[in-house]
Amino acid sequence: MVSMMDKEILEGLSYNEKRLLLAMDAAGGVSTPEELIGKGAFTLEVEVMGSASWLSTKGLMQIDEEQSIFYVLADEEVAKTGLAERRAIEIIDKAGGRMDMSALADAMPNGEDKIAVGWLKRKGLADIVKDGDSKILTLTDLGKATLSKRMPDEEVIDELAKGPVAKGRFDEKIIKDLKGRQGMVAEDIRVKRTLRITDLGKEAIASGIELKEEVAQVTDNLIQSGKWKDVDFRKYDVQTFAPAFYPAKKHPLSRLGAEVRKLYTDMGFTEFDGEYVEPAFWDLDVLFVPQDHPARELQDTFYLSNPKKFDLSSYEDLVQMVKKIHENGGDTGSTGWGGKWSREMAEQAMLRTHTTVNTITYISKHPEAPAKVFSLSRIFRKESIDATHLPEFTQIEGIVIDENANFDMLISLIKEFYSKMGFDQIRIRPAYFPYTEPSLEFEVFFNGKWMELGGAGIFRPEVVAPFGVKCPVLAWGFGFERLAMLKWNIKDIRDLYISDIDDLKKNPTF
Ligand code: PHE
């Protein structure tokens, strides 16, 4: 009689579990996965073991595991080249049974002679006698006899070269020596599993198991042929254990970069980029950054020693114009910064400190309105590395050159970008940049606090006048990594670049 509980178990059995129970019954109640596969009942060990472990949790099967140690030849090379002392006795024999140790060193490269001599002595295959400054190796009687017969450790190597051998067959001392010889021989621990049907399992089999084909996937053929009436459908259990599967994917920063690019191009922008190395002239002077501005100081900017400076004479007119703008405003209506503008300072080669340098070189080549361009590129500042700073980071920068452009448009563009990125709360406050007027900084509300993201403004006439730009140029630049931190709630900027492969694989946000 099958109890109520057993009936429940019986009905819950999957097709494979039933199949395994029947195959085990046919095998007399005890079997191994290998035997079952050998008999053709199953094709894969995982298939057997998957069903077996389910049956075991249901109390119908018992799985016994027994570990056994096998020895394997880890150094396959030695099977071909032979042991160093074998090669040494052959070399010494060819030399007449006697040989200078330095001559053996010449005959055996890579310091193998030292290994050989150690074992020649230890195995008593050769004697070493001092002769003045040199040492002479002479084959012993055992050494000579060994020329025509295999040594016990060589026999072990020969055996293992054919395949793994279970522990117990060889002298453990020989194995220990071979393991010590840079791991020539290694252990392979194998688990032998035996499956046994329990009393409950026997009861279940006795009560009759109906093996009905189980279908995991519905096909049109199954429906059309009417075959669906005769089959069982496999129950879908989302809680079933399954091996983790990690498909290939792009680095999160690459994906976010692609998202930013898509957003801008959707808004009608085109991408541009420029050089990492620029003269201070373009990174700072053209942008009307005064020559005594703190951004010029060594602690903020990476100045280069090779190239140390740039020759600006190929655009001498512009250099003269910028000099005047700095000293007295030139024709721009500004009074400039006053003082003397230094050409040497402007010639200095440096790593760009902002992508605004590329914006202005872009404008110098394409001053025409209307234009909407953006860049997403790396910049460099002499920052000490900490949780929120890196000396290399990425800026998202954009400009709009348009007759109708104005401050409201600038704010709504920034707001639109961030809201598309998923941040709805943005706060604007007045700021200062030497190249824009008005200037603003914006912050995003995240995790209960306001975080600064970047700056923006409308380029001053001192900046755009040399290129003949008459209409307003809206410009903004903000941190790409900051955006990533906000998006994924990352507290430490360094985590973005450490690229812990395990975290990248398993962290669902990445
Ligand atoms: N260049 C500024 C920075 O690096 C950002 C900015 C760009 C500000 C354009 C105004 C206009 O912080």
C-alpha cells in the first residue's frame, strides 16, 4: 500500500526521475552513473546526478560518495625527454664514462646539469672526484648497469604517461620524489558515486511508475498533430537549481557611454573629439583664462617635457588677437585682464584639463551657426586619487551655436539630458568660469543630497570674437564618472575602473 504522502511524491516525479528509478530498478537497485550511461539509460552524468539528487531529497534514493586519489603525469615533457640523470649518464658514457663537470654543464643547458648531478649522487649513479680546480664525474657500476635498464621512477613515469593510475599501485616514496621534482607527478582526486534505491524508492517502483513522455517546449507540430493530448508537460519551476550562466557583455562604462551618445544624437547633436596634448594657448588662453589663474598652476595641470612647447606661429594672427584680448580686450568691448600676456606660458605643452579645449578648436574650424555638437572624452588633472577624484576622467561636453539660443534654452537642454538619464530633480546655481557669462553650475538630487555635476554658460565675446562668431554659443561640461556613480549608486569612483571581473559578471546592475 502506498501512503498518501507517497502518492504525492509519486505524482511529483519528473520524467527523468521516473526514468532513473526504472533504470535503477533494472540494475538491481544499486548502480553508478557510469554504469547507467554505459547501458544507454542516460547520456550525460549531469543528467543522472540531477535526477538522483532530486530523488535523494525526496527520500527515494541514496547517493554515496567515495573519494579516491589518482596520480597523473603533470609534466608531460618528461615522458619525452627523460629524467635529467638519465640524459647525464648517457652523455658521460659517450665521453668514455668520465667527464668534467663543466663539460656536462655545456652539454646540458638551462642549469639541468645541476639537477642531474644532484640525482646522480643521490642515486649512486656517479662519483665526483676533485682533480685540481675541476670536478670529475665517473659512472659507478650501478650507473653503468643503469644504461641498459629502466630505473623504478622511470617505470612509474612510463606507466603514468599512458594515463592516470589509482593510488596504491606505486611505491609512495617514488611518488613523493617525483612530486617534489617540480610537480612532475600530481594528484587527481576523483569522486566515485554510487546510487542506491531506498525502501521508499522501492515502494514507489512497486506501486507502478507510468513513464509518459514529458514535453518541455510546445511546438506547432505538437499542437497540429494532436499529440499534445498524450504527453505530459514538464512543470516549470523557477526555483530549481540551475548553473549560473554569464553571457558576454560590454563594460558598464562602455554601455553608459553608448547611452549618452545615443541621447545626444537623438537630440540632433553630432560628436566631435580632439587631441589629448595641446598648448596652453588652446586649453586656457583662447578660453580667456587669465595667465595668473590657479588652473595654470603645476598642481592642477600636467605640463609635458616632451614636447615641452608648441610653435604657435602658424596662426600668428590669432595669437596676436588673443594677446590683445588678454591685455586690453582688443576689439571685443572688454577691458581684458590687463598686464602683460606671456607667449611662453601659452606655448607650454600640456594634457588637456577639459574638453572645452576641443570645443573651442572645433568652433575655430566651424564657426557657422546653427550647430549642435558634443564630445565624450578623457581629460587630465593633477588630482590625488581618492573616493571621488581621479587624475584621468571623462567629460561630457556640448555646445549649441544658434541665433535664437539663450540662457533658458541652456537650462532646459541640461534638464532634458538628465531627465532622460533618469534624474528629475536638478538645481541650478550661479557660478564663475572665465570663458562664460552668465555661468552656472548644476546639481542633481541623489540619495538624499545634492551632488554637483558640472558647469555651463554662454561663451563670452572675448572667447568667440576671434572666430567671427556673432550668435550665442551655449556650452556645458560635466563629469561622466559622476553620472555613472549616481546611476549605479557607487560610492567610490575607483570601483568603476578596477574592473573586478567577478563583480562585473555577477553584479546585476553592471
Ligand atoms: N570646462 C568646465 C569644467 O571643466 C565646464 C564648462 C564647460 C563650463 C563649458 C562652462 C562651459 O569644469
